[in-house]
Amino acid sequence: MNLGRILVVGGAGFIGSRLVKRLIDMDLEVRVLDDLSSGSWNGLTGVKDVVDFIYGDIRNRDVVRKATSGIDAVIHLAGKISAKESIDKPMEYHEVNVTGTLNVLDACVTAGVGKFVFSSSASVYGEPSELPIKENSPLRPLTPYGASKLAAEHYINAYHRVYGLNTVILRVFNVYGCRRYFKGRSDVVSRFLERIGEDKPPIIYGDGFQTRDFIYIDDVVDAFVLALKENCPGETFNIGSGKPVSINELADMMLRLSGKEWLKPIHVEPMRGDVRHSYADISKAMEKLKFRPKTPLEDGLTKLLKTFQLIKHSSPSLRRLLTDGEG
């Protein structure tokens, strides 16, 4: 298929802005649809002049149809992402993550889009019955966020079967990367980084022996590029490192790398909707997408801490540039 013109929905966000830059480096034409509710126009610094940017909300069908016109492939990253917030705002999560995705799918069929790649989440699995988690593991989300992602997946698979849309779903596990924490991100790496940077002990929900699968942003971008290029219609893939890390281990590693081992983590009550253990079996993605995560957790955290230290000691104007550039 022709990959000449790509629409990245949510292209000003954390993953999207980095993916857009990668696609530009591949000499592809890129259009971005984003309402900047969590992303930032400055996240596209360096490629603003070559990106066709459309400001809009995926709940607006007319805007979505305009954005998909003349497009060869769509990568859909937009959506609300906080499991904790979704417990208090389930309707909003449904409207954006489910209805919004349906709008994008419908526009893709109308416009004759050749490929649709979707960013889903490990949250669709809920508490796994066995580890590592395979793509055919039971799907039992514990939060409205996870349920909204699973509902979106069902629509995507239906559009593949009924309308012949070439779809690929990537279930991304715990993605982290440089500067992600600046806009009040709720993920554990961002929370720990903010606390450590202020010489405060990390706060751990529960006993800290729960495990997660952390994957560096550059590796996630690789996965989306591979999903775009490889021919795997109707397939779903886990995207993670394939390695479990306990929250206690994460805190210890970040404290050691930052030279602040004297800070002792504080344990509080577990968070509602949290699973106990989660890590991916990535053998299917390795086989069919040729996906290979390249960044060990310690290396990724080292990059992150170096960036944070640079910002902490920079001028106010540089700090504004760096933080505004983060989606």
C-alpha cells in the first residue's frame, strides 16, 4: 500500500509528537488532528512547518471527516488515558475513547483509507489469570478506562470484518520517556520523578510488590512504525518490554540512579482499579512485526533523569520551552 500521506490522530501528545517526527524523517507527508487538551503544539517543534495541523475534537464527526480526506493511513492515538480519573468520569471516557474512535473508523471507511493502526492499552486485560499476558488472555478490564479501550477494540475488529478496513491494534503496556511528567501525568514513573526531583520520598500505593512492564517511548514509536509498514490485517499485538519490574524495584532504581538513596519510599493504601501483576508476552509482535525493544529500563531511566537534571538547573525560559514542548 501507499504510505504517502499519514494522519496521526492525537499527534501532538506524548507518543504522537515523537511518532510524527519519526514519520517526517521517513519522508512521509503527515497530517495531525489534535484538540490540544493534553498535547501541545510546541511538542511538534522542529516539524511545525511541514506538518498539516488540524485543530479539532474526535467527537466532532465533521472535523474527523475533513482530517481523513485524502489520507492513505491513520494512526489513532487520541483519547483519555487515566484509569483513576475514569472512575469519576466514565461517561466522558466513553464519549472520547469509544464514540470518538467510532467516528474515526467511520471516516476511514468513507475516505477509503488503506490502513488503521490503534493505540490500545494493557488495561483491557484487567487482573491476568496467567503471566506473561498473551493477546488471547481473558479480557476483564477493572476500570471504565480499560472498558472504553476494549469497546473501541470491538468496534475496530467489527470494521475490519464488515467493511474490510485494514486494522492493527497495539496494546501498549507502561510507556515512559523524557519529560513526560510535566503536565501532571499520573503514571508511576512520572510521579516518582517529580517527588525525587523535589527531594521527597516516592509514594507507593500498596506494598510495592505489584509488577508492571515498562517500555521506553522510542521503542513504542518503533512499534507503531512497524505496524504501519508490515502487512498484518486484523491483528492485535502486545507492546512492552516483556519483563516484569516491581514498583519497589522501580523506586529503588530511580533513587539509586539519582543518588538519593537516603529517600525512603512511603507506602499508602492501594489505588482503586489497580491490577496486582502485569507484563507482556511480546513473542507475537517479535515474530510478525519484527518488533525488538532496544532500551533497558535502567538506560531509559538514566536518560529521563539526565533530562530532569538539565531542566532543574536551566533558566526559566528554557524550562518553559521544554515543558511546553511536552504532550
